Amino acid sequence: MSALVPTEIRQHTHDFDDGNPLAERNTRLAVALTVTMMVAEIVGGYLFNSMALQADGWHMSSHALALGLSLFAYRAARRYKHDNRFAFGTWKIEVLGGYTSAMFLVGVVGLMLFQSIDRLISPTQIHYDQAILIAVIGFAVNIVCAGLLKDHHDHDHHHGHHHHDMNQRAAYLHVVADAATSVLAIVALFGGKLWGADWLDPVMGIVGSVLVSVWAYGLLRDTGRVLLDAEMDAPVVAEIHEVIGASPVKAEVTDLHVWRVGKGKYACILALDADGDVSADDFRKQLSIHDELVHVTVEINQTMAR
């Protein structure tokens, strides 16, 4: 006769992420720098007829939005940290911020592409010296922001897992993509100034829009995976099976659900068919060797005849 052995109910915290105060402060500084440069590039590109410079400015606008959302996410996650309505903490607020910024970025890509094609068909005179100056300053701002936002992630030397701050990493990747667009704008402007290749400016605007779309796709994929709990191919799943397979008590996994609740931290629900008199705590202790498992629920269906 089979029997379901419930786990013991304990009072414990559901706050699985410690936040990142340094990243929040650096993001605030990066927002101020980015918004200032964004306005300069868009206005400068319009005044000096540089589509590549405008494309870089519009990309920087999406970058400013992404950073603003990252900052908002940090604050919201901190503010609602102890709100019991969030069953597994507030970390996913940060992930949702990254996903939302990527959605806005898709619209910016369309605008950049449309304007670049229009300028390629109907070229206008470009004031190269002024546009180059603004593009170089924009690139310098990107480098400063990249330094502020670089994620010095934690590394678990025992298990070899990298624990990234997804919110900070998304902002950092956005800055890197923006820096690449700035380089394209500078190359296009110098090409037009030195060799009269005016067509380079709108072409580089198109290339820049492609780069931004690739970045947007990557961010949508990564954040969407977390938001939809698509984690069953994560290394920790194989580790769980390995622990159960090596258990001194013969047990078979009949149901397993794993999802992320923090940076490099996972919760799981595990159902087992087990022979012998064994408790859920026994398996929880065995699984505790993996630090990334921070919330484990075990159900045991004992199959030993009584």
C-alpha cells in the first residue's frame, strides 16, 4: 500500500535574493549620463543631417529606457522585499524590467530602419565635423557607462556556477551594443568626410538597427525564459537526478519542477517513489550540497510493503 509522506511545515523567508546596492547606485549614474548624451545625439543628428548619428541617438534612447527600467526594478524589488504577496520574492521584478525594455527596443529598431532607408533613398547634406564630434563623445559616454555597469558576478568555486545579476547584465549588454553602434556611426561619418561616401551613413544606420534587433532578441529570449520558468534544461536538474540516483535509499523521481527565484538560485518540487522507511528531510539534506537549491519541497510515495 502506498502512502504520501508530507513534508514538515516550517516558517522561513521567501526572500531569495540579496539585491545589488552597488549596481543600483551605478545604474543611477549611468542613467544621468545616458539621457544627456541621448538628447545631444538625436538633436545633433537632426541638425547635422547624420542618419547614423540619429540612429545611435535613438538606440541610446532605448538604452536610457532600459537603464531607467533597471533602476525602477531595483527600487521596486527592494521596496516590496517583505511583501507576503510575492510567494518567491521580488527578484523577477528585475527580470520583468529587462523584458519590457526589450519590447520597447523592438519599436525603436523599426524606427531606425525606416529612417535609414528613407535617408538612403533621399540623401541630404551632412555636417561631418560636428556630427563626428558628437559621435565620439557618445562613444566615450558608452565606455564610462560600461565600466559602471560591468557585472563582477559571484562565482561558486565548488560547483562552478556563475551567478549573474540579470538586471545589471541586461543593462551592461545594452551599453556594449550602443558602443558598437557609436563605432559604426564614427566609421560612416569619417568615410563620408574623407572619401565622399555619403551612402555609408544610412547604411551604417541600417547595420546599427540590425545589431540592436539582435540584442533585443537575446534579451527577450533570456528574460522570457526566466519569466516562463523554462528552466528544466538547467544544470541543476541533472544534479538533482544525480543526487537521487546516488542515494543510499533506492528512489525514483516521478515528478520534478525547477524554477529560478534569484541570481543562480532555484526552487524545486520533487516527487519520489522510495523503498524503505525514509523521510523527506533525508532527501533535502542530500540535496543541500547544491547551494543553488534554496527552496526544496519533497513528496515521498513509499512503495515498500508494510
